[in-house]
Amino acid sequence: MKMNELAALLADARISGTLDGNISGVVYDPLRVKPGYLYVAINIYTQLDKIEIPDGHDHVDKAVAAGARAVVLQRDMAVPDGVTKILVPDSRAALAVMAGAFYGHPSRKMKLIGVTGTNGKTTTAHVVESILGVRHRVGLMGTLYYKVAGEIRKSKDTTPEPSDLQEIFNQMLDGRCSHVVMEVSSHGVDFHRVDGLEYEAGAWTNLTQDHLDYHKTMEAYRECKLKFFRSIAPDKHVLINMDDPSAGLFAEAARARVITFGIHNKADIMARDIEYSVGGTEFTLVTPAGEAVIKSRLRGQFNVYNSLTGAGCCLALDESLETIKAGLERSIVVAGRFQPVERGQDFVVIVDYAHTPDGLVKVLAAARATNPKRLITVFGCGGDRDATKRPIMGQIAADRSDRVIVTDDNPRTEDPEVIMQNILAGIKDRGHVGVIHDRHEAIGHAIAMAQPGDLVLIAGKGHETTQTLKDRTIEFNDFKVADEAVARILA
């Protein structure tokens, strides 16, 4: 693409150097620069690859040495002769604009659905994929991976950086996908990763405490979600959870047509006659298009909400009630989301990603709804993250479980004992609470104590395949560790 065409997209840019010639790539990672590329200096942190660059401006020389023809900066600094300098107010916002144009806005050639919220984004995205997949080729982008018409591929973030995002959209377009469903994280919104995307529908699942280590206040966190809602055009649709206390704020922020959903408060899409079991959930789906009895393999009330959200998104896209029923009743497997460990044992083991107070409340309620003899919970809290939720989660686990084992999650650079004491500070009665720092040992101990009819819930890490310690990262997967522990019991 011609450099002058890219530069013309940046209204507030100050440019030094020539705009002649072509740009053969737009990147934010100095290690990916090739001759003829444009390098955009941003701070980098990708969840999967664990690449961290606090300030991309410190790597301009590296990008230039690799052949960058132009650099985009938000902090003025000298660059070598022959390299075009584009100075902008916000380099992340510039990256989104330039990446979209460079890749030809592939998402605009497909129907795009965005899902935001504290909890439920991943499962809801899979529900939408399942429903749309009855009749269409679908792309999915989220926390675990991204998928092109069912094929799983490795991703870097829940919501990737703009140039990665556009490249993935092109892969989906090449894979003949007509629809794409993506998780939209608060970081993704705040980092301008989704700027310029045009959604057919946007869904908001709920709003509870999370990511306060980054956002600092619930108001700032909520504003990121509201910003996503405001970005959706008036002739499109947004889905609002009427059972969440923030529903009114989201309805007020919406410019698009509003579709409401809920269980307790009156809404456009509702569930009634809900019956929970270890094997799944049965309910009557009530919609403006009619009613249908749904026999879902997903478990728990929170998954009824996820199903309602997904159904609403697909109704907004004019999918039939028959298609929605078929999609909801397919096998929807989401790693680490109320995932059962099944080896024929006479007790239940569930692995779940619940790592927020609200998430833990909901997953414990779902577990309790299956009427176990005892509910045994294993959980911890991560280091270098919001510390205020630790005593809250300790109290939640203790109040709602028959036995609790508090263990390490991802302590990162924090002292695990400090994290543990933060959690225990919220627990008034510790008579049924044990502490085992080693997570492998804690999971094994919980499963060894399980009796017929018990349910063991392992919460906090879900799908994660590593555990981050102070000095190293080790391989660790709750499901695998639990599966091996059950196998030992049965041997």
C-alpha cells in the first residue's frame, strides 16, 4: 500500500520525511520488521507468547536496522535519515486505523458479532459459533484460540493487536467464513484494538469486579464496556442482560437496536422451567419468534445466561428458532468452563476458570444446583493482580462449600504466603478450610477425600496450560492434573 495513502488516514499526524513509495507491512513488534515495513511504537504485552515491551519507542533503532521505511511515534524523538517519522497523539489508535486500511478491512466482508462482559464471553462466543455453524461457515476469536470454520489455531490474546486481528480476519475470509464471533475484552477496547470494526451485533453478558489492577476503578472498567456499546451503529443490534444491575447504563449508552435477555426480570428473550442436572440443563427458551424446549449439555444457571445471549445474537441476525434450538443442543465443549473430568468415578470433578468473585459465586451455585453430597472447592488467587478480590473470594468459597482447600494460582512475582493470607483474611470460620500451597498436591488431596456423591470443584485456572511462578513458568493444567488424580483413585 502507498505510504501517502496510509499517512492520509491520520488527521492529527506531524510528518517528517518522504511519503513516496510503498509500505509492505504494518507491525508493532520490532522483531517482525522487514525491509519496507512501517513500525508502530506501542507498549506490548501478549498473554500467550508472554512478549513484553514496556515502551516500543525504545526499539525504534532495532526496527530501523531491520529495514523499517517509516515509524509511527507518539513521543517525539530523532530517527535516522531516510526514515519517515509520523508523530501522532496516540500510536495505538494510529495502529488500528492503518492496520485496517492496509489489510483491506476484511471483517467488513463478513458478519461480525462482538461479545463483551466480565464473565461468560468465551462460552457465549462458542454458543454463537454453534448456532451459526448449523447453516454457515463461522470464524471464532477468543481467549483459548481462534477458529476458522472449526479449525483451531493458536492466538496471542483474547482480543489481538490490530495488525494481528486484521490478518486473522483475512484467514477467515480465505476460509470462506461468512460470520465471525469474537470476544471483546476491556483491554482490547482501551488499547484501541477494535477501533474501526463494524459489528452486526454486540452482546454484553454482565459486569462485576475484575481487572482493577489495570483499570483501578469499576467506573473506568465499566466505561470500556460502554465504549464498545457506543461503537455499534444505530441500524445494528445490541444484547443487554436485564438481570444485571448495570443494565440501565448499557441501555442508555446504546445507539443500536436493543434486544434484552434475562431469567428473573422481564426481557425479550427469557428462560423458564429450568431444570439443572450433572448431565446438562433443560429449559424453555422464550423469544419474540416463539418458544422452544432446549436440552443443553451445558451445565448451570450461568450457562443458561450464555445460551440466552447467544440465542439473542443469532435472532438479531435473522436466524430461525429451529436453527437456534439445533445449535443450542449441539455438544458445545469449552475447555476449563465447567468442564467435567469423567472416568466413571462415583463422584463429580469439575474444572472451571472462575477467577473473579462473581464468577466463583456463579460456578459454586451451578455446582450446588446438582445436589452433591458435599461440595469440595479448590481455588486460589493470582499474584500481581487485583488484591482486593482475594478476601472476598475467600469468604465466598468458605460460605458456599462444605470443604475448601486454598492453594496457589499463578503467584507470579508475589510471595505466595502473602496472597494466601489475603484470601484467609476474608474467612471467618476456617474449621472446614485447609491450605496446601502446591496446586498439584491440593488437587490430588481434594480428589482423594471425595466420597460417592461428592462434587470437587477446581476453580481459577480453567483452560490454562502453565503456572507462572516468581522465577519460572512451568507446565500445569488443572484438567490434566485432576484427570490423573482420578485415574490413580480408580487404579
